[in-house]
Amino acid sequence: MKNKEDSPHSHSVLFVCIGNSFRSQLAEAVAISITDDTWEIRSAGSKPCGYVHPDAITLASEIGLDLNSHYSKGLPEPDTAWDYIVTMGCGDSCPHISGATRLDWDLPDPAGLPLEQGRQIRDKIVGLVTRLINNS
């Protein structure tokens, strides 16, 4: 997806965190589960770590989402146009990516936290993603 004219999608969102192993993966899975094929949904990391965190897989499966086929990805080409760029607590570590609307969801990294805290962050991500999609 280079620009809106070349895309079959009417909406697009890119979820970005540093490692693309937890928060952005959860957000991507939630968004895909509540949208149709008119949406382009992706996640990426400014410094992708190369794997999806096992706790992310566990927390996603608890709400019926499967992250087993997901993988850690780098940022898309700089000339890619997005309707929404959502950074997830990475602040200055995330470079500027072209997007009509940029949101920063200040979410702590659940990696290494007890699963109960991870569940709270996951549930917040579910709420934020649902609100974003429903208000678009």
C-alpha cells in the first residue's frame, strides 16, 4: 500500500511499538478481529525483536485470538500512507511515519510483568482499538 489511490482498503492503521512483540501484536490481532477487508491493519516495531512474546500469545488466546502465525516486523516504507499511526508507549523511540492521524497510547510494556498486569494492559488495548475502529 503506497498511497490511498493504489489501495483496495478504505481505512488503514499501523500499530507501532519498539519490539513488535507484545502491545502492537495484540492491537493488530484485536483490530483484525473486529474489522472487515476494507481495513488495512498492520503492526511494526522501530527495533523488531524477531519474535512474538509467549505471554502475548497466552493473553491473546484467553480472548479467542491466535498470535501463533504472527511475527515481529519492521517499519513499512516511509512513503506508505496510513490513516492512523498508533504508537504504543515508545515515545521518541518511534520515528515519524506518515499518517493522517497520529495517536500515542501510553501503555507500559507487559513483557516481564505478572500475567494479571498483562491482562489489564491487554484489556485496555482491546478498549482503545475498539474505540478507534468504531469512531472511524
